[in-house]
Amino acid sequence: TTKTMMQVIFVFCFILTMVSLVYSKLHCEDFGVCIACEKHELNEDYCKTTGRKLKIRCSDGDSEIVDYRPCIATAEEDQIRVVIFQLIMGMVGGVAFLGVQARKKINMTQFEHRKMRRQTS
């Protein structure tokens, strides 16, 4: 799919970036956490592929550069998304169940209505 292709391209570009950094004698390290890019950053190179960014600090001895690189969401964020999805699906299922029960009451035969009255008395 398109999403899988984008992830493969992202990994390939990331590997190329890291290899080029190694050969340019820059030492880079990640710091911070992977966060969502803001709307005005979505056209930046580090936000185009995943929509998320991670701060990196690179140094070549004397100078230090702070920049961003693309990153993928953390496992905790994925778990939160799954829980939210499950809650929404539970609510949709509950509403559907209540709708079916209401339709059953409306479409009951006279025999079923009498039977129901006898059980409640």
C-alpha cells in the first residue's frame, strides 16, 4: 500500500542520512521525544514523510547544530489510539444494540405483547 511504500522510503532516506553523517565526521544524537509537527512545519523536509519530528544535536568537534529528523509514533501513543478506537467502537455497538432492541419492541406481535405483560406481572 501507499503507507507501506512511504515507510520504506522513509527508512531508506533515514539510513542514507545516517551514513552521510557518519562519513562527514559529524556526531549526532537524539534528544527529546517524537512529537507531532505543527501545521506551519508540515512542508519542512523532516515533517513531510511522517508528520512527526525528533530533535537531534550534531557536532563536528568545534560547532554544534540543533536540527530535527522524522520519526515514527511511540508504542504508548499507538496504544492510546487503540484504546480510543475500542471505546468509540463500543459506543457504536451500544447504540446499535439499543436501536435493535427498540425495533424489536415496535415489531412485536400481539402474542409477544401479551406474553411480555404476563411475565412482568
